[in-house]
Amino acid sequence: MGPYSDLIFQMSLHLIQLPILTDNYAYLAVCSQTKACAVVDPGESDSVLEALDHHKFTPSLYLITHHHGDHVDGLSSLVARYPAPVYGSQFDLERHQIPHQTFGLRENDTVALGISSFSVIETPGHTLGHICFTWSDGIFSGDTLFAGGCGRLFEGDASMMYMSLQKIAALSDHTLIYCGHEYTDSNLAFAHTLEPNNSTLNQKISDVKTKRAKNISTIPTTLKEEKSYNPFLRAHVPELIHSVQKLFEIKNPKDPTLVFEATRLLKDQF
Ligand code: ZN
Ligand code: FE
């Protein structure tokens, strides 16, 4: 790292990834200048409290992508110890779906953290109120975009999720993807069934195997990488369409939403 990368580091967020539960990631996002700290998707409290104690951080706020227990169940204990505002979607606020939620966010709303700030994108599909938090060089994508995959459609439908993923795909290629789960290995195994000849995918599979064997996280990835092998961002790719069609009748294979829908259904059965 030269002086310029140090400078960039100083001006941006410092992220600490916390493996929690079976395969979830919570995050601490810390403003490098002010040390203001955001806790993201605390699905449990013990590991988060331990990390806060260890680094001597006090949460300034909590950011929640969606209401599922594996993203919110740590909130009660955390808020009891460190009271601070809890930000989630306006949709989830109105339905009281996130414990202790104080603020409801909509598309393009911002949340300040020290000298940095997060911008909200609404990404319904996995749940109807799912949101992602973006900043200058990254995104907390929750259970919308995973490395090599995407969230299941629990509340929304395929066209909703496809549009949500397209919004993320429109961010800069350099965007770092910080998602809610370590599912990369099995996601790539599915991707391989559709694009066995994708050399970027095959390289990624072997990199991920090496990392997981050493219990190293595969997150973050970049949007650029994801576009090169994530089947849920590749509904326009002929080899993928061809593979999906062999398993699933698609009315119009030129309609990426229909290709996406079929791909998601195949993944559900994988
Ligand atoms: Zn979820
Ligand atoms: Fe989850």
C-alpha cells in the first residue's frame, strides 16, 4: 500500500466482518475519522458484543437489511447494552417486523455515519421490505445478492427480485459486495451446472474451495466478478439460457426476467 491507498483508507469506512450463527455475516462499519460505528444485521448478540468490547467501539446506530431472525435476533440484547437508533425499511417499520426499529428508510434515503454516509436502495424479492445500504465503494446486500447467488423468493416474486438485482448491477463494477451469508461454495456448484465452460467461474470455484478449506471468508467479492459468473446476473448469456432451457421450458428465452425466474426455480431444487 502506497501513500495514496493509505489516504483512501483514511477517508473511507473500516469494515469488520463477524461470522455468526451457522453461515451468517454481521458487520461493524466504522468511520475511520470519527470512530462512529454501525452494527449491520446482528443475527445474534454474543459475537457482536465481543467484537465491540475487543475494539472498544460503541454503536452509533444499527442497520438492518430485512426482518428475518438471522439478521435481527441480536438487536434486543445489543440495544439494551448500547441504545442507538435502528434503521430498516419503511415497509418493515410499518409492519413492526424489526425489533426496536426507530427509523423507516425509502429509496435514496441516506444514513450518516461520521464523515461517511450510506444510501438506501429498495430491493424487494427475498422479503418485500428488503433494503441494501450502499456507500462510495461497497454495498451491504443482505439476502438479495450473494457471492455466486441470490436470496430465495420468500415474499416477493421473480420480476421484483430481478429488478432489485438489476439495480445492484447498475452500481460501479468496483463495488464490493458484503452479503449476509457464506453460501458461495454451494452457489458456485449450482452455477457450474449451467455454465460448465465458464473459465472465470471454474477459477473462482477452485479459489473458493481453497479458502473454505482454511475457513477463510469468501466475502466480499466485487460486482465485476459477480457479473462474470453469478447466474442470477447472467440471464442474457447464451450458454446459461441454453442450459436452463434443457431443464425448464421458458416461454420466451429472450426475456431475462423469465430466464431469471427459471434459474431461481432450478436453484430451489438443487
Ligand atoms: Zn433472509
Ligand atoms: Fe439470512
